[in-house]
Amino acid sequence: ENLEAVLAGTAGLAQAEEDFWSHEIDRIYRRSVKRARLGSIFEVEELVRLHLAVQRRLIRRALMDIRADGLRAIDSEHVDAILALCASTEGHDRVVVPGADALRSFDTLLLTEIGRLAAEPRGYRIPIIIGTWCELPFDGGRICVSEVKPEAASCDKFKEDQEFGIESVRLSGHTLGGCPLQVRNWEPGDELHRAGHQSAEKIKKLFQEYRVRLWERRHWPLLECGGEITWVRSFGVAEKFGVTREEPLEMELLYKPSDCV
């Protein structure tokens, strides 16, 4: 009877501790982890400031969200391998554990399902209708090109509440010259000749310079005019299509990321 009482008491203590940890980890998880289309996203610097025991439990909690069979086949070595990715905030690193793919890009850690990143089709091309918002696939945001004049079309009403993250640039209506516009995703080899720069730069190089995360690059939007790259998200307008002081007609491009839509 004494042994049974001791075991029951021990089990009760263990359950009380587990209940506490479960509640505490859920609270921290909701506060510090972003649930996105691809999976769970951690800010590395915020994660590593936590006690190691909390870090490990947060990783296990995130794995439960993205794996159909919970934590089956996951052990402490897998969790520590994921945490080892957080030793740096420069460059990129990756580790695959049973049922999950962990990627660190600069100062951000993504936990996602195996094959999730490669499952989405690579390319999209969408014609742009002047004055009309265009919704981009894969939570890519929305884009609108319109003429700059008092009676401008539907883009203008969004300028009243310019939220952080919205890009607004001016384009040369004369250079555009009525050529067909389309928005598409970045492709390897694409270049942009920015105003004030002597030559075109690889967009891949700009991704590094601007610290664009690996998983965000796949569907990164750019605008083409007659097959020429005219504008790239975050990197601005190509020099050829920029507005000059003598510009008789201007066009405006507005881009809203998905978290501003």
C-alpha cells in the first residue's frame, strides 16, 4: 500500500508539472511563433534568449503542428539538431528530421512539412490591367498600376490609409508606351538596372544584400513591360522606366504585401 501511495503521489506530481509546462509553452508559443502558410516561423534571436528547456519544448510544440503523426520518431537529438541551426544569423542552413524540414535563413527559422516548399508550382505570369488591383498567388500580395491624374482609377482610394510595408513608385508613362504589362515571379538569372547604378545587378545578389529569406524568394514579384524588367519588389524601378523631370505622363505602381491586404 505504501508503494502504491508513493507511486500515485509521484504520478500526481509529474502530471502537475506537465500541466504547468503545457500551459506555459502554449502561452509562449502563441506570443513568439508565427504560424504562416508554410509552417511555423521563429525569430532566432528571440528563441535563443529563452532557457534551453523552453527552446526544446517550443520546437517540439511546433513539430506537432506540422506533422500528421505528432512527435512519433522524434527524439532529443532531432530537436537539438534543429536548435543547432540557430547558432548563427548569417547565411542559410538546413536540417531534415523525420516528417519535418527545418530551414534557417539569416535570423529566421522555419519548420515546415517535408516537400512543402517544392510542392507549389514555380512560375506565374499575370497580365496587368491599368487601374485594377491584381491579386498574386501564394499569398504574394497585390499590385496595381494606374495613371497619375485626379480621376485615377481604383488604386487611388488605397492611398488614403498607407500602411507600413506598402510600396509606391512612379513609372514613366512615355517609356511604358502602352506596351503590355505583366507581373511574374523572379527567375534565376533575372537582373535589374537600378537608377544611379552603372550596370544591371543580379536579383539573386540583391536578395543577399536585402536579407530576403530563402522561402520568400520563390514567388518574389516583378513587373515586366514588353518582356523587360521594369520593377522588382523592394528593389525599385529599372532606370529606363524611371520618371524624369520632363516626364509628361506618369504612372504609379502600388504594391501591398499579403500582411497589408
